[in-house]
Amino acid sequence: ILEFVNSIQQVGRPQGRPRPAPLTLKRAHYPHRSASLTPSASAMLLGLGGHAANELVWLVLYLALSAFLGALAIPVWFACLAADFGFTWLRLLGPRLSMRLDTLLLYEPAAPTFQEFTCTGHDGVRLAYSVSLPRGAPSDATDGDSSATDINEDSSVDGEVKKGAAKRKCVLLCLPLGQAGPTVFAPLLATLGDEYCFVTWDYRGFFKSGIPNRKRRISISAHAEDAEAVLRAAGFSSASLCVGHSLGVQVALELTLLYPERVERLVLLNGCHGQAFQTAFQPVVRLPLVGTATFEYVRFLQRHPSFVHAFRPVLAPLIQYVFSPVFCSLFGSPMLRKVLGPNYLYEFWSSYMAGLDPARGTRNLEHFLLTFQEINSHSAFHLLDAIDQPTIVLSGLLDPLLPALVSGEMAARMRRAEHVCDPLSTHTTLLECPEWALHHIHRFIERTALAGIDLQSQQDRKSL
């Protein structure tokens, strides 16, 4: 530093000007060395040294104070979050426990029989879909094979089935990720009469549906396009009720935005509008790095699928013989015992995790993890205010995957939506608290039917 200051003095001195008399500093002032400096250089050095020392002291004090306050603030912050969550839970729990639920009629058999068909999607992918038959009607085990463009062909048995189904109101069921069959909607199927026809399908890349030639074609928008093709193939011009759960919520929203004339009402269960990783495992407030960590975890499973194959056999007996019997005996619903049997939680879990079963399809797991990433990549948030179909959004306050705050955001952005939150359920509100969920769904159906829906104005709207 001394040499640098001296060099500056020499460079700044005009030519021909005599060198200033050097100042000799004694070793008593600087024990390690003696140096010759001009008075101005020594003053500059002492000033710089004092300023740096002052800044260093304040920096150390700032870091120490920040560490001390941070150690106190983090537990206080978490305590405030817990208090806020507990207050919200108690505020919802009171009306929930005092609510008088409607007594609903269970139809026999509780689960209607489905007949399977195939059609062609918008890009030529083969789609497997199912149409429910009226209760008591004989079923035909032969699968149909009709194109979405040949829906008026009624010369076969399949055509007769579709012709009879078209006389009823359509309920389009958008399944969650990995679900094989509409088990997650079992309470709704058991309480809606034969005036409704249920239509569902296997997402492309899963189970009996075909696999597109590009991975990019497995997307939320492609699933919504497939839903429209399935509706046309089943002989319906629109769905009287579009019901979606988890991933199915995003598919239902995308279908409504692309083809608003195809959807009359929406029932959205435990879902989100998109970018699911940004709120996953964050029930109260969004936290930094959680979304990135979830993304990297899914990426790790994509690179090492053997971990998933090893995990599933270990978890299956635990749920079948320990968790499910205990849960069903302590908190089980009498309705679901009649509909799905005494161990109904395991029956649901088996169908819900079918996407991870290699016996159901060799590439199911690959497409399962790919669609997980698609759930995070897709978003309809910026277009929610363009949806004016009557909508009810149901969520569980204890849902760790898709928190209730996302459902609240979604309902607040939509024009004619209401949000109902259950304080006692997690990610499957319709199965965990079916009486409560059906109470709100049936009242929503009755209320919107009495209010009337301007179908003509919906059909005149242009697709977004």
C-alpha cells in the first residue's frame, strides 16, 4: 500500500517541479518497517486506514445483530404462521361441525356400469373412453371402435348405446394423474340419478389410450383437446357438468377456455390453475426454494425410475393392512362403506396409483413423471377471468399437495365461482368427507339449474 501511494505521488507531480522533502517516520510508530512518505501521503494513508477500520467494525456488528435477530425471528415467524393457520382452521371448524347436511339418496347399484369405446383424437392418437349405462341396463363386453368424426353411425350396438346416452345430461369426469377408472368420483356417481350420463377417458400415454409420437404432445392442452373429441365421439354437444380432480382441474379449465360452448358448469375438486410446484407443500404461504426443490426431485425420479418401482411394493401392504383399516374404522364414511366396501381407502389407492404400476403399462411411469412436470409448467391463471360458467371450487385445508389458498385464488379470479373449504380433509375431499362435499355439490347443481343457464350465449362465444 505504501509503494502504491508513493507511485501515485510521483505520477501526479508536474514535470520540473522539485520533489517535496520526505518525512521520515520512526520505527516507534511502525515497529515492523520504516518508510519515507510525504506529509500528504501519510495523511491519506491514515485517513484510509481509519475509515476501513470503522467500516469493518460496523460490518461485524451488523452481521452479529442480524444473526441474533434472525435466530429469534425464524421461530417467531413460524409461530405466527402456525397461529394464523390454527385460527383459520378453528374459524372453519365451527360452522363445519354445526352444519346440517342434506340426506342424500344412494342409488342401487351405487356404481353404474361403464361401456368402453375408442375414438381418434385431434392429432390421430387413439383414445379409450367409457360411457355409463343406465342402472339395470345389460352391458356389452365388446369394446367399440368408432372415430370422432363418425359419431352419428347408429347401425351397431355401440351406436345404440351412444344414441341412448345422448338423451341424458352429460357429466364429463376429468381424472387425476395416474387414476385408472372413476373411483375418486364414486360418491358423486352413487348420488346422481339416471338422468345423468357419465363420460370419462384415459389420458393419452396412459393405460388403454395411445402414445403420441412426440413427448411434447402429452400436455394439458392436448388432454383438453382430447376431452372435446371424446365428447363429440360420445354424441354430446356439451357437458352439463364438468368435474375435475387434481390434474383434472387444469384439464377442465383448459377445456373451458378452448371450447367454452362445450361446458355448462364446473365442479373443481382439490386442484389448481397451474404451476403446482410453486405452492406444493406450502399450506399457508409461499416459501422460497420449495418449488425448485420439488422440480429437482421429480427430475431425479425421471432419471432414476427404479426408486419409484422399489417404493411402491413397500407402501402397498402398509396401506392395505395398517393405514386403511385403521382410518376406515375410526374416520370412515358409512356412505363409502356401502359404495366401495369396508376397506375402501385401499381400493381407491390402488386405482389412484395405477399409473405407477408397470403391469398397467410399460411407459406409464415415464408419462406419469412427465405429466407431473407439465402440471407445473401449465398455467391458466391469466385467463381465469374469461371463464363465466357457474363454478364451485372445493378444497381441503389440510391438503399438502395443492393447498386451499390456491383454490381461493382461483375462485377469486373467476366471474361466477364460489370456494368452499373443508377443515377436516386433505387432497381427496370427496372421499374423505363425502357427505359434506356432496351437500355443497348437489346444492350447487340445484341452484344453477333453477337460475337457468343461457346456453345460446355460451355457444355464440368464440374459443379463446
